[in-house]
Amino acid sequence: MPQFLLILPALADLILLLQIWKENSIFKLNGRFCAPTSIIVPIRGLDPGLERNVESLKNQDFPCLFEIICVVDPDQPWLAERLKQLGVKVVITSASCSCSGKIRAQLSGLRESTNEVVVFADSDTLYPRNWLREMVGNLDRYTAVTTFSWPAPLRITWRNLIRAGFWTLGFESQASGGTFLWGGSMAFRRNFFDGEVIRELSREWCDDCTLTRIVKNRGGRIAFDGLAIPLNVYDERDLWRWSTRQVVTIVKYSSRGAKAFLVIGAFMLLYLVLFLLTLNPFYLSPHLLWILKNFSRSRHLGKYSYIPSIMSILGVYFGWIKLILDYRKREVLWRDRTYVL
């Protein structure tokens, strides 16, 4: 095997080391801005640990006034009653739009909120106590602030393990310092949601994709905070369909990122093939650094860091295969509803 091929994993190692260094330097914001805040949480169905997730929002270490607005659909009155028992404000979805159910719920929550800051959260996510402080604290310098969740499977199954590795890929969109909003943690000043933004959202399927595009088109700045990473709590029962939705969304709203990942996955496969042909462990060094990169991202999460970091390399191969298979698909199932993108 020609020795010059060793240049390929060496270049990959250098890129990964630079990425680790850069993320450690830009993901710490430590802002001090504070203002009355509304946390809007669209909820459909009963997520695992829903009560605990809502309680994590109620128990935020936040020095300013804040409220939690849970938005549910009118066909789930039992869910509304359950949430009221948790002591949060419950709003029934009422917005009219040609948009997804999640955006309809977000718009309904916006109608009922009056605070200076609006933060969107997800019902399947457990939030650390410093999360709201970190999200709001930097809105005096940025148009929007986001973070990304870390997978926290409820059981050790192959579906849950593969999803854990796949989910870590979401951090790759943040590698240059907050390039993409994540829907489960987005903070804005309320005046951002003018008539133009509301109209844009009212005809879209993906909330974070649309808001990311609007911020960038307006020349705004997105900050990514790595000090308040929430936990995505799940017990995956239909991995194939769930991952199809993720892939179809990426292809539609971030085609450049999808194409870039096709290249990354191909190179990772090449390194694996070269290792199998030569048994030279240096060809596996990008795989090891990929895992270490995810350990670095999640090191302050303790025991929650280990499984997703180790599985992240399997997530690369799974995500690459799914991207190839689903590249031209446009139909997805989300929260019991079918959407054609």
C-alpha cells in the first residue's frame, strides 16, 4: 500500500484537533444580560419523563421574572389537564397557518406571551439549572442564542445506542461558532418577531431552519453556548422513521451541509477500508479523534457523556447510509402527522 496514503488520515487528524481547540474556545459565552422571559414549549403526546422535563424548566436559576407556556393541541385535553397540575401556563393551539404543528404551537404561544425575551424549548428535553441564564445572558450582543442537546437514552438497546451516536452529529453544524439554531433551545428578543417573521413561519415546516435563515438574511448573529447543554431524553422505538425525518430536514434546509457530510462519511469509510487492508492502526486515528471530540464537548455531563461519545463514530456511518438512501425523499411522519416537504 503506497505510504503517501498516510497523508489522508494525518490531514483529518489535524482538522479534528483544530475543531476541538476552536470549540473549546468559542462555546463559552458567560453573558450577564437579563430580562423578563417567556419559555414556550410545544407539546404533543406524552414524552418519556415529561413531568421531570417541565420541572427542570420551573427550577431554572434565573434572576429575572420568567414564565413557562406549554402549548397543546385541542384534541389532547387530557394532556392540558396534566400540565396544569404541574403549575405551568397552558395554552391551546389556535394559530391558523399552512405550517407544521410545532410552528403552529409556537405561534400560539407567542400570542399569549408579553415578556421582552422569548425562548423556545422542547418537551422531550431535560434542562440544566443554568440553561435559561446562559440563553438569555447573551442577547444584548447576539440576535439569537442556541445550544444543542446531548442524547440520554432511557434504556440500553441497539436503537437507542445508534440514535445516541447519530444525535451527536448535530454539533457539527455548530463547529464554526453558532451557525445553526436548534429548535429545543432558541432565545430571541421579542422585537425580532415582527410581521415578516410571523408570515415566514406561518408557511414553513421547520422552525429552527426557518429562523436560522431569517437571522442570517438579516445579517444577524447566532451564538452557541456549550455551558448549558440539555439532555434529550428518549426511548426510541422506530429509529428508521425517526432518522428519516432528520435526514429529509437536513437535505431540504441545509443542502450544503448534507453534501459536505456525504464527503466526510466517504472519507471515514475509506480510512476503515485502508485499515482493514493494511492493519495499520494510524488509519483509525480519525475515528479515535472523532470520539474524543465528542468527549470534549460533553465532558461536564459526567456519566451522560460516555455512551453517545463512543457511539458517535457508529453514528457517522449510520447517518451517511441514511443520507444516501433518503436523499430524494420528501415525506416524513412527525408526531402522528405526515408532512410533504
